[in-house]
Amino acid sequence: NPSSSAELARLLVAAGPVDAAAVVAGMRVGFDSGRTRRLEWRLGQLSALRTLLTEQTDALLEALRSDLGKGPAEAYRTEVGFTLNELDHTVRHLEEWLQPEPAAVPDAFLPAEARVVREPLGVVLVIAPWNYPLQLALAPLVGALAAGNAVVVKPSELAPATSALIARLLPRYLDPQAVAVVEGAVEETTALLEQRFDHIFYTGNGAVGRIVMAAAAKHLTPVTLELGGKSPVVVDEDADLAVTAERLARGKFLNAGQTCVAPDYVLAIGTAAAALEPHLAAAVHALAGDDPAANPEYGRIVNTRHFDRLTALLGDGRTVTGGGHDRADRYIAPTVLADVSPDAPVMQSEIFGPVLPVIPVPDLDAAIAFINDRDKPLALYAFTESADTKRRLTEETSSGALVFGLPVSHLAVPELPFGGVGESGMGNYHGRYSIATFSHAKAVLDKPLR
Ligand code: NAD
């Protein structure tokens, strides 16, 4: 048994390949020492993470460019800046969120007092994906630290530069007794999942989500699964189609479409289908320019496996705009497809790339039936002026989030829970919801003896 996790880390470096059991044992020593429970420690860690993000911005942006071709403005906004906002919001409210919540006591027990106390869980595992490799490793870390836990972070091996940087920087800025990074792919993650954690927070695809949940079940460890799937967009006939197309394009082609809450496909009602086409073509042009390949803010596909998967979908409809691609550069132009059949391959699973199919539907009933026939989406978007359409979508469909008028934006509202339902995941986080996720709501009842 190591006496401190820092000592353990030194031993591990000497020993070579990471020993998952030893890392987790080290974090448990850190948690059991009680250090993570103190509010000052939590705020101190968040402040150190803030320093990391501000001092190392250039290195982080360079890693994101190297992994995903992310331009600096987009990378700052969606990764570094996003995490800073989440962190600042948490620091501002943490003390208030941690206050015990008084609970009413039935008359029969009086005099007595009852309250709910937010207790740290222990050692948390955060498994992150490659598409927002910084944000999706660090935003859960913010919540886990704020709630008073020791944390093991496993970044995605498919974003190797960002993973390596996280592994190098976190131990330099944060308390190595209570925060560890384990890099690696299936083998290393499998070894980690054999250990007992007090919570596992996984972001990625549903197939691996099932593996994570099965591994967690062995130790009765609770999980949060932030998964994906197809997020539909309903476009009503009454919507301003120029505004709709501009906002759709911005949400869809962010990170070259590799966003878990990207608009996946459009259900265009009645006349909106044909009318939307020229607006989408114009919006893509305004966003990405004459040659998106030469636009420094337009991203690349993460690897050739995903590139090949995506280019195979480009023939699944009539090309409204885009279609160009270059395998050597892993570039796929922002593409809009019309006249897409619901049976086409592009409609069978999450696209996760810069291809936007438009499917005509006769009316709102058909759009709602189309959505409800499929897995519950992570996000459902709609462009409409009709209060009745908004009400019906709210009451008659189920999704992780429902957003009118601005796809992807809900993610950046820290007072909203972020998470899925059904196939799009379980549990949620961000802001106060992260505290709920990474802590136990302990019931305390105090009845005087007199
Ligand atoms: P990925 O391939 O990076 O995998 C995610 C993590 O799982 C990685 O850390 C990886 O090492 C680990 N992993 C992979 N195979 C494993 C195995 N067999 N056993 C244990 N761990 C394993 O990322 P991905 O899954 O391709 O991510 C894309 C998916 O994630 C999409 O479906 C997307 O919608 C979803 N996503 C969801 C959110 C959200 O917040 N809800 C955010 C981003 C991405």
C-alpha cells in the first residue's frame, strides 16, 4: 500500500506501463486522506485548472489543431473557453450549491430537523471521447472535483496530441494525490474498468456504453452515460428559412459535423423542403466560403476509417451543395443532400460528419411520428413560429434536450442539465447538475433525545 499517491506515481514511472490497480489505489489513498472534502481544496483545484487553461491555451489549441484540424477560434470557443465558463460558473455558485438543503419533518416526529447533505462519492473515473477531447475530459472533471472527489481521467486515444497534453499538464497543475490521468485505448480502459470506482462518467458511443455499464455492474458502481444518436431538426413552413439555414449550418458544420448534438437530419414540412434548399446552399457558402478546404476554421475528419464511412454516404441523395472530398487531407466539404429516403444508409445511424440530409414530410403529425419511431434523440431541434407546434413537440416527443431556434446552444447554458434519455444516454451534468451527479444526497434526520 503506497503511503501517498505522489510516491506511487514516482514508482509507476520507474515501473513502466501503467498499472490501473495501483493508480486507483493511489487515488483512494488520496480520497481517504480527507483532503478532497474541504471546500478550500475544491476551489483551489478549480483555480489551478483555470491557470492551466489560461497559461497553456496555445499548446491546447495546437493539440486540437493537430488532432482534428480545429481552427483556433472554434477550438477556443468550444473547448478552452467552454470549459472556462463551466469552471467559472461552478466557482461562483459552489458554496451555495453545497449548503445542506432543509427538509420538512412530519408533525409526528417533531421536534426534529431534517436536511439533505451533498457527500462526495469517492474515486470517479471519467472516460472521454475524441470529438471534443479537451472539453469532454475537463468539464466532467470540474464537476467531479467541485463535488469533492478524487478523479481518474482517461482521454481518448483517437485524439493523441490532446490526450498526451492532458496527461502531461494535469499532474503539473492539479493535486497529484487526487487527480490522475491514464492514457490508452481498449486494453488500458478495460484494465481501469476492472477496478472499483464510486462513479463512472462515460462519454462516447452506445456500444462501448454497454461495456462500461456491464463492467460497472460488477462493483455496483453508478454510471453516467453521455451517448449520441441522430438528433433531428423539424423545419416548419412558417419559419424564416434564411435564418433557419444560417443557424442550421453553423450547428451542423461545427467541428466538421463531429458533434454529439449536431443536427443530424432535417424533417422539412410541406413547402419548406424545396424552399430550404437554396437557403442552405447560401448559408454553407457564407459560413465556409468558396473553398471550405482552404478555410482555416473548417475542421477535418478524425481518421480515415470515419472518412471512408462518411464518403460512402455522399450518394444517398441529390447533392444540394458540397460533396467534394480529399482522403489524403481527411477533408469532406459541408454537404447537403435532398430527396433522401428514410431507408437510405445515411438515415440508419448517427452521421457524425458534415453531411446533412433533408427529408420532406407532409405535416407536423408525420414529423412527430418519424421521430417517435426511432431512438430517443440526444437533442431535438425545431424552427417554427407556432406556439402550438412548440407545445406539441414538447408534449409528444422525448429527447435529452429540446431546442427552438438555435441548435447546439443549450450545451452552453450552464443552468440546463446536459444529457440524454434512452439510447442517447442516462444521467446528466453541467453546473449544479454535475454536483448532483458526482455526489450522494445523504438524508440526515436529527431528533433530540430529550
Ligand atoms: P471514442 O472512440 O473516443 O471512445 C470513447 C471512449 O471510450 C474513449 O476514451 C475510448 O478509449 C473508450 N473505449 C473505446 N472502446 C472501448 C472498449 N472496448 N472498452 C472500454 N473503453 C473503450 O469516441 P466515440 O465513441 O467514437 O465517440 C463518438 C460518440 O460519442 C458519438 O456517438 C457521439 O454522439 C457521442 N458523444 C456524446 C457526447 C455527449 O455528451 N452526449 C459527446 C460527444 C460524443
